[in-house]
Amino acid sequence: MSKQHHEISKQVALTIRRKRENLNFSQEYMAAKLDIAQSTYHEMESGKSSITIDRLAAICQIFDISVNGILEDIPIESIPY
């Protein structure tokens, strides 16, 4: 994985965590809605495993936002070129 790809993945995971916390959703709740183990969800949200586009779309559906709602919150200056 390139440094840029890794940084983008990390920023997506961080943004998902912030949005989840703002909605007062637990990791257990998210894991149940996604039909995955809580430990798997934790690994995604902590950046230890990648989030697929399909999984990102499912998370956004739970949050009732578009995928752009996640991506637009990533500060562009945090992505190395």
C-alpha cells in the first residue's frame, strides 16, 4: 500500500469514528448493523484493516449520509502528494 493510500485510509477511518461518536453509536451497534464482529469493526475504524467501498457505503447508510459526507470531512492537507 502506498503512503498516500495508507494516509487516506487512516483519515477515512478517523472520520468514521468521529461521525459514529457524534451520533452516540457504539462500535457494538455498528458491528451488529453491518453483521460483522465488533473486533472486525474496531480494526476497520482504527485503521488496522482497510474499508472496502461496499462497507463504506453501508456505514454511510447507517449514518444517513452520502459517501461524500465522509470524504469531504478529510482535510486535504493531511494527504501526502
